[in-house]
Amino acid sequence: MIASCMLGDPMRLSRQVQYALCGIFDLAYNGAAGPVRVEVIGLRHRIPHRFLEQIFQRLRKADLVVGKRGPGGGYVLTRRPEEINLRDVVEAIEGPLVRRSERDESDWPPTEYRPDFLWESLAQRTADMLSEIVVADICREAARRSIDRDLPAGLDFQI
């Protein structure tokens, strides 16, 4: 269930959202020893680190990660993986999923023949579904599927 909804089977996620989810997952799954550099995350997930750095700036502004400077620096999560859900990550990149009373009629003028009531309902259901999945769920599923971890020797623990 987690993998299918995370990677776009029932819905299509932008590349930026996919990269952000990979970055947050990596910090939770591999960051037990301390801050993780964006370059390292980029190498592990084959994401251009310059692009990933821009994504991490959005995650930082959303207060999902904090950067540590200096030797041994990098990023860490601001909350425990059990406290960060996928909606938090998606909205950090894409903005609010549910926008009440905000309509840009220049893109698609209103008409009495279209089911405009549907868009807000779909956005709310998507937001609710993403809110139910926390980063810790993804880490548990990754461990269950034996996804490799990059932890220092002797620092292997179960999430």
C-alpha cells in the first residue's frame, strides 16, 4: 500500500515531490549518525545534488529539515519520522493541496456545465490520504523490503 501510493501508481507526483520524498526518507532511514549532506543523498538516489539543494531549501522553509554547517554538517529532520506525513512534504514543494475560495478563472473560465464541486473534493481526499502516511511507515516498509541502509558500522537499529 505505501509504495504504490508514494510513487505514483494511483496518482502522478511531480519529479520535485518524488525527490523531496526521497530526501526526507533518506534522512529518516540513513541519518541516525547525524546530519546528511545533500551530495550524499543525491548520490544514493541518483538525483542531481544542485537540484536537490533547491528542494531542500523548500523543505527547510516548511520547517521539515534544518541545515547544520561546518565539518560533519548536512541536514537533519526537525521532527521525528512519526510526526512528518507525506502531505507535509508534498505541500512544502507544491503548496496547499486544498485551496478554498481561490480560483484562477483566467486559466479555465467558469461554466454551469462543469462539475467544479469535484476538484475541491478530490484535493481534500488526496490530502487526507497523504496525511495518513508518515515517514516512519515508509522506513518500516523499506526495512521490511530489505532496502539497503547506509549507516556506520555498529549503528544498525530497527525503526
